[in-house]
Amino acid sequence: MEASPIPQPRRRKAETFAPELHEVWAALYARQLPNVQRYACRAYQEGLDVLGLPADRIPTLAELNARITPPTGWRAVRTTVRYSDAVPWYHHFARRQFLITDYMRSWEELDFTPEPDMFHDIFGHLPFMALPDYTALQEMFAPAFLRADDARREDIKRLAWFSTEFGLIREDGEIKVFGAGLISSFGEIHNVVSGGVPLLPFTLENVLRHDKAIYSFNSTLFVIESLDALKAELARYFDAV
Ligand SMILES: [Fe+2]
């Protein structure tokens, strides 16, 4: 898996998606917006304001990048790969390219999809990617990953999974959702906010002894105290790689 070639994003003359895919986007957006307004962290809300996603259709790359690239230097790039392997993913990351899959979940998977789809990539991740404080966090991962050995690469994937994908953050004494995987999942966000998941502080020692849950909800999640505290904790690991 680690040796796969870097997929080259397919260039499109125009981004054309079937009308039904726009309808799935609109349904997901309408269901998840009230949840993120209530449960997502401040950074996400701020990024969502910057990004200004359309409610009724899939946004174009040009629209997204007009909001993302000027503040952060990052660029959203389309890929036809449904689930990118970590190595090519981090090669794109090192070039400040955030891959967005062409795949959209089906009507049967509105609540939860094990495969990250374009709703996850765009709605879950891209608001954050318009914020320089947050992209500075993302920029810590690729250099460490690309120089790490296989065992450490597994650790780094786990640290990303439990922070940028499924992390929680404490804000004014309240637990808010930080990870894009929670933000884009109606089912899992409800499971977490209803107290269905044990929470531990995000420390290397806690996170590295837990496995990622890809085909089910996560059985334990981790709470960061702030973006800076997360960066400091990750640096403790990355500096030693
Ligand atoms: Fe993700």
C-alpha cells in the first residue's frame, strides 16, 4: 500500500456532476448545518464564514480556491481516487494541495460513510483550510510523515486521525467538535455529543495506544485544549522523527 504511485489529479474542462449528486450535497448540507452551528468549534465556524459554501449544489474548485489560497497558500485539487493512500496523500500535502475526491456517498449513507466522500472533504475539511493558524498545523504532518519509517508512519496517521479527523476541543469549558470526520457525519457527531464515547486528553501516550475505527464509530476520542496545545503535543513526536 505504501508503494503506490502518486495519483495525478485529473484535469477537468468543467466540473460536471449529475444533478442527483448536487441533491445529495443539498440534503447533507441541510442536515448537517444546524449540527455544526451548535457543536463545531470556533475555528470551523470562522472558516465556514470565510468559505461561504453553497447550500444547494457542489461548489466548484475555482470558488473554493478563491477563498482558500489567498489567506493560506493551500489549494483544493480534485482526484478520481476514492480513498487515497497515505503516501501520495502526504506528497500532495507537502505541496499544499488538499485532495478532494470525485466520489459522493449514496442516499443510503447520508448518516455515515466509511469512505471519505466529497462532502466530507469539502464540508468537513475545507473551512479549516481557509485559516492560516490551522493550515500551519496541517503543514506539520507531511515533513514528519515523509521522513518517518513505516512504524512511525502508522503513529503519525493515528495522530492525524484522532486530531484533524476525529478530535474534540475544549472551549469555555464545553467540548466542541474539531475533527472533519465528525463534522461531516450526522451519525457520529450525535453519538459523541450524546455522551456515547469515552473521552481522554489528547496526549501522545493516550492516542498511540488506540486504534483507528474506520468501519464503525470510534470507541474512544481525545480532547485538545487549544490549537497551540495540539501543535505542541504533535511537535513532541514529530521533532523526534
Ligand atoms: Fe478527512
